[in-house]
Amino acid sequence: MRSKLWRLGTLYLVLVMVVSLIMACAPPDEDEVPSPIEVTDQLGRVVKLEKFPERIISLAPGNTEILFALGLGDKVVGVTDFCNYPTEAQEKLKIGGFSTPNIEEVVALSPELILATERHEASIIPALEGKGLAVFALDPKTLDEILEAVTLVGDITGNEEVASQLVTEMSNRIKAVTDKTDNLPEAQRLRVLYICWHDPLKTAGGDTHHEELIVKAGGINIAHDLTGFPMINLETVIDANPQVIITGAGMGTGENKPLQLALTEPRLADVDARINNRIYAISTDLSGRAGPRIVDGLEKFAESIHPELFVSVE
């Protein structure tokens, strides 16, 4: 009796192993549908894709820089006229301006994903979605949100691991700056004016990337109480007496006119920044684009505001 039970048990185990092997070797069910990819963008929109995209269009320079930094340059089929970094981006087909992409040219490229921004929310995104195209929007307003944007692009493109590595690298570099500036006494935090345009004179308010760069670099933005990129009169600047002036270089012209204004305007002759030769030019591509190079911008701001704490990499 015991022998019979043992044989039955053995037979049962053999049958289970055979069935398991057959199931493991069987071809996948042709009717099985892959789970769609769902990621919520920075406008709170849930974007669904059937598969990770092979053809991507970028509608902003910062978006383009994120894509290339994640190793997705070969999948980028179109960029804006202003997407000039990295060099490979300049070789991609241009689909129009930042605010004025050519919808028909975009459609003709058959993109599987379009990377847009908040600026496109009102009309461009609806127009593209009306053509049946998938649009994923980024809207980072702080350094933390730029890091989040990198993560989200990694999620929607299937490059999560590369994105995680890039975010870690950027975070470590940011921390290397703030470790030296977070505990600075108020008296050592220098008053800073950022000039983004010369005629009329414009600066960066308290809700911009530049405000955060100034603060993390150990400065005080004299335009903190303003918003956006407002006009500011010279009398206000003189009263605030900035100890450091940083100008945006590269605003569509070979001449850095904001820098020339800061260096030569007679009414600024008595501000501390002029007296002590503390006037600097930093590329707007570094300080104004919501992409990986924003950390380069932070390091440049830190070197300009507190050269005693930071050694220039140049």
C-alpha cells in the first residue's frame, strides 16, 4: 500500500513538472495586450503611450537638453530654432520657434511623443492632441522641479535608471554649493542685481530661477519683491546699492549690451558693484533653461558672488 502511494505521488510530481515546462515554453498569448505606459506630467495631465517612444519632438531648449542628457538624442527627430545645445541638437530638423512651432511640420514627422512646456498649454497642446499626437508637458519653476522633470522624462521614455543617475549627480553638485552657503551669516550674503535686458532695464523677480540661483549661491536678490522679469528703474537699483551685478549673456545678440550698461552707465558709477569691479556676465543658457545645465549656472553664480568660497572650474 505504501509503495503504491509512493508511486502515485511520484507520478503527480512528474506531471506537475511537465505541465510547468510546457507552459514556460509556450508562445505568448497573441491576444495579450501590453499594459499602456501612464505618466502624469507637470501640468497634472495623465499621458498614455502604448510603448516607449522611438520618435520624439522637443518644443523647448531645456527639454532638448534633458533628452540628450538622458542619451535619447538618436530618438529626437525635431527641435525648435532655439535648441542649440548640445551641438548634435543643431543638426536636427527645426520645427519653428519656441512659442510658434509649425503644427503641420510637427505632424509630418510622425512623432510618438512631443515634449512641451506650460507655455504651450493654451493652444499648442490642444492643437497637437487634436491631431492625435501624444504630448507630455514640463513646467519646472524651481531646481527641485527641474530634477523632477528629468525623472519624469526618464519615466515616459523608459530611461528611468539613466534619469536617476543624472538626478543624483545634479543633486550632489547643488549640495556642494549649498553646503558652503546655507549657514552664511546675513551680513555675508551680498546684495545682487541680475540684469536680463538693457533697454528697458529688466531684472529677475522672486519667482524666477535666477532668484533661487542667487539665494543658493549665498546672495540676496534686490528684486525679490518683484515677479517675473519686470522693468526696474535706475533709482531703485541705486537705492538698493547692489554689491554684485550679474548680467545675462547671449540674449540673441553677439554684443552683451546688459554687461555694457552695467559697466558704463554713469548713474551706476557709485554703486558698490561698480566701485569694486564685481560685475559679471553669465550665459542665459545656463541660468534660464530648465535643464541639466542649470547646475552649471548655479556654480557660476556661486563663483561670482562668493569667489572666496568657490574656485572657478575655468
